[in-house]
Amino acid sequence: MYLCIDVGGTKVLVASFNDEGEIVKSEKFPTPVMYPDFIAKLKEVALNVLAGVNPKKCAIAMPGTIDRESNTVLYFGNLPWENVHVADDLSDTIKCPIIIENDAKLAGLAEADSVKDLYKRVLYITISTGIGLGLTVDGKIDHTISDAGGKAIMLEHSGKIESWEEFASGKAIVAQTGKMASEITDESDWYLVARNIALYLINLIVLLTPECIVIGGGVGTHLDKFHQKLYEELELYRSEMITKMPEIIKAKHPEEAVIYGGYLLCKQA
């Protein structure tokens, strides 16, 4: 059995998997604001999900910057947690090797696995409140790409320096259009969404040379509404040195990708 934990800013999902990758038992709970409360609740829920069985490995997905050598979360995107030793703090309850990984990277691993027969280099981009990134090469997470995602990518936009996340995330879409992605019907708004995504996506295409780009998150679920527009915007910035544009597809498992990515990482480790 494997234990996988997806820690989000508002909720935590804990799931046990069998060797075939099937969920045996799962449980959710609201993410406590205070870190000690989070650890206490997670221990309680993990014991309930494991039901007396010691797992072979445990993967924990965190939306932040991770020091993988020390299994420390240096910065947590939506909560005031810094330099927290999650694996050490759980070791008296979860008695197996614990791997801490960035949530977008785990989602990318799962999405890349679903297209592994077609592509070797898959770039995953989750666009929701923020923007997260994960590159998978030959079925393995490539850690040369930062955990910080769109928050750390700085660009000139509208006459000032902004992070990509500030003008291309789901939160930015609401600020610019007054609507959530699910509410947009105006074609000009979708062109704005596509343009802001394309502004840095073209650079990722050049730097990372993905064969396929998977777009997930809340905005990604509406890719069919701006898919062609995104290609059109990318063409405006395309150099003749880019001989082939990657395929851009919608995430196949937007809700479950992170937790299944945790299972895949456990199997690989």
C-alpha cells in the first residue's frame, strides 16, 4: 500500500493506493491555517485511511518551494508556513519513507503518464488562482524547472514589471474581465486570456522544448474556448527557429492528477 497526500490552500486529500494504482480509501478535511493544527489533523486522518496497514512509501504534494534534500517546505503559497519539516513532523505516525514534492510537478507527472505513448517531453501548466509548472521527461519529473511557477517569472506588461501570475492567472482574469473563466462568453475576453498566457508560454516552448503542453487548473478546463486563439497568439511571437509548435491539450484528470502523481512517484522512488 502507498499513502498519498495532496495539501491545498483550502483542503487536504489523503488517499491510500494498492499496487495497481487503485484508491483503497480516501478522506478530505479543510486545511487548518496553523501548521501545528495541520500536522495534528493529518496524523489523525492518515491513521484512519491506513486502517492499521503500514505503507511502503508516502508522497506529500505541497503548493510551494521545496528543499528535497531535507524534505523541507521552504515557502507555502497560500498559507503562512515557512521552513516546515513536514516529513520529520509526521515520522512518528507515518512509518515509511516520505517524499515531499511540488503539487504542480506531481500533477504534471500524472498527466504525462496518460500520454506517455505519444510524447516524451511534457510540460504541464496549471492555471487557477495562481500558475504552477511541471516538466516531465521520459516519465520522470525534471527538477530543473522551479517550484515557484508563474509567481517568479517576471515580464514587462502594461508598462510595468509584473509576474506572469499577476496578469495571466485565474485571479487576474477576474480582475481584468470581471468574470471567472466559467462565466466568460465574450470572444475578446478569451483573446485577452490567450494573449496573456502566450506572452511567456512562447519562452517556455523555446527554453524547455516540450513536445506536448497540458493545461490544467480551473482555467484549463475551458481550453476548448480559447485553444485556437492561444495558437494564434503564439504565432505572433514565434521565431523562425521554432520549426514545430508543440501540441496543446487539456488536462485529462484535473481533479485527481496530483494524488495520482503521488502514487506514480511512490512507485518510481
